[in-house]
Amino acid sequence: MPVNINTKMITLLGKPLSQSYAARMQNAAYRAAGLNMLYFYTEVDNEHLGDVINGIKHMNFAGFAVTKPNKVEVMKYVDEVDPLCEKMNASNTVVIKDGKLIAYNTDGVGFFRSLIEEAPELDVKNSVFLCLGAGGAARAICSVLAYNGAKKIYIASRTMSKVQELVDDINNNFAPIAEAVDMQNEEKFKEVVAASDVLMNNTGLGMPVSIDKTPVPKEYLRPGQICFDATYNPAKTRFLVEAEEVGCKIINGLGMSLYQGVAQIELWSGKEAPIEAMRQELMDILAGKEEK
């Protein structure tokens, strides 16, 4: 659809953005749904975030997306906050409505929808989760699990200060179900892995820059566990390959990426998102196909 005076703009605010596929998936969705919208990138960090947002408020934007390193910083500039987003204290999606900036977080929503769709047998309220990593994705995932009544959430990372901060936020804002785990304590870590029903890799280990790495030794895993990796490029990280070999159910981050984008479009446009068109575009991207 050609850009004109009525085109509603969306931009992704973050830095760096060269690795992002978001614009291609989003714009494919707008075309499929007949939406006069355009998604593009704006590289900006915390230092100039307020200046950029102030400009956006006075232009023809439906809203904007937020990624590293701005997901927490953006909370300073919004007028209203969705209840779940407020408890997370981090936003990846801002909607402009009646001149007000309203913050949401669709990362956790995308993860949870993907998890339930791909593992319908999972009883969240009676399951123990182990979150590997304590960054932005981990915060969204742990928050949505706590919000939906997870029985127990272990959080493990190499940086214990970040782990403890996330554990405290989950316990204080949702329910006292989170516990910090030091990955350096091999005996304790092995015990926690064995006790967990769902393992979630949010460390980034296994991505192209660390393709041969995994956060969990293969011998710690047991058959029947559900193993999720936020990465979807490659489709199977070493963590997922080894989990599958052990007899675990594996889920990559494709569904999370898809459904967080679906939620964003529905918030920005008020229309139903074309899920299958978005899924196909993601598959085409991963297959190396050129943009249509």
C-alpha cells in the first residue's frame, strides 16, 4: 500500500536494530490486512529517547515499539500503563490514543500464547518453571507466568544481582513463588533442572554468535520436560537439539515472536491481525527468501 498523508506510522525505538526482522513481518501484516500503516526503525538509546518520543507525539503515529535498551526507560514518558505492564515495569509497545501514550508489554503475552498452543497438556498452575537468564525477555516471561498462577519459578543466571532483582520484583508484584538459583553452584543447579517441568532459555546462548553453547548440560535434562528457547534463528539451538535427543518436548521462539507482533498490531489498529500471513513471512525470512 503506498504511503500517503493518512498513513499511520509505527517505529521501533532501540539500538542496535540491524538484526531486527520486525519491520518486514509487521509491514507484511499491514498489506495482508489492508491497513494503511508503515513500520520502520529508529535507532535511539536512553540518552535521546525522550526527545524522540516528544517528536512522535506531534506526528501521525498510531504508536511505537520499544526494544533494548529502552524498555524500562520508556516508562518515564508514558501517560497510562496497562496493569500487567505496570507490574513488569517494562514496555515493548506504546499506543497513542486521544493524545495519550499508553504502555503495554506483549512479549510475555506472545510467549504464553505460544506455550499454551504448542504444549496444550501443560497445567501452568501445577508446574515448576526454570528461567535461564534475567534480562528483558526473562522479565516478561516470568511476569506473565506469575500472573497466570505458576506454581514455582526458579530464575538462574551468571549475574546474581540481576537474578535477585527479578526474583524480588516477581515476589513483590505478583506472588511469592520465585527463587534465585546460582548457576555456578553445580549441585544446586542440577537439582533445580531436574525438579523443573519447563525450562526456558532466555540467555541468548545458541544464537549465531554462540552457536555451540547451551546454558544446561545435556546430562542434567530428563525425558518429558518442556524446553523453550526464545531464539528462533537457528530454529534449533544446541539446547533444543540436546533436549530433543533426551526426549523433551521442544519449542523455539518463533511463536513468541509471532504472537507478540499479533498483539501489537491489534493494539495499534484495533483490527484482527492476519496471523497466517505473519507466520509465512517469518518462515520466508528464516528461509532467506527476498521480501515480496
